[in-house]
Amino acid sequence: MANMDVVGRCGIYCGACPIYRGTRGDKDAKKFAQNIWKTPPNRMTCDGCHNLGPEAHGIDCPRRKCMDVKGHEYCCECPEYSTGKCEMFESMNQYFVKKGESLRENLTRVTSGGTDAWLVEQEVKWSCPSCGSPIFWEEKKCPRCGKPLK
């Protein structure tokens, strides 16, 4: 069964998020989130948006709040998603497309019953091709072996 904690409700793969990874002891990811993203210490915890605590990083996520208000589990359940008129989703998707990740494609895979296969693919995609260590979205070189990434 899929670990839904790493399946973002907007389509992101939380396993490549510096805050999610930092919560699990990845010191490089935590340092990045604190120093580059300027994440305050009280928001340096996240167990995925399916399992948020009251102090978690994603608790203030406008997309999550929107889904909760509308009663949706995923962004793709909203009529504005299919028309491309949801600016919150579209701007985030564009950000991730630049990093080689389509949130639309991810949501299609996750909501069509392909979650387990998608998770395996994401784990491989967000691992260093040289040493196999997990990497996060913003890394340019592997923090473990130092080899350049993509």
C-alpha cells in the first residue's frame, strides 16, 4: 500500500521536499529550508499534507485550505483545475515544470490508481544517480557524494 504521506494533494512528491526531508533527519535539507527558503524554526516540520499537525509547514498552504473548504482531496477534483483557471495551482505547476515535474501528470497518475508505481518512479527520480542518496528539488549537486545533478 502506498505511503500517502509523500503524495501531495496538489501533486507534488513530498519525498523531495527539503522540509519533509528535514523532518526525517536530513540535515542538508533542513539547512536549505532554513537558510534559503527562510523557513522559521516553528514551521520546520511536515509529515505530508495528508497528515498535518497544527504547527506543520503546510498548515498555511492556500491550496490545501482551498481543497478543505471545497471538500476535495486533490486539486484535480475542482472544476477550476480542468479549465486551467485556478491561479494557485497553475503558478505552482509552472514552478515545478521548470524543475522537470508536472503536477498535472502526477495528479493523473495518483488519482487513476497508479500511486504505487508513481511513488517508485519518484523515489528513483529524486535520488542521486551516482550514489543513490535522496535529493530534493533545489539541489544542484548531491550533498552526499558531491556529484552534479541533472
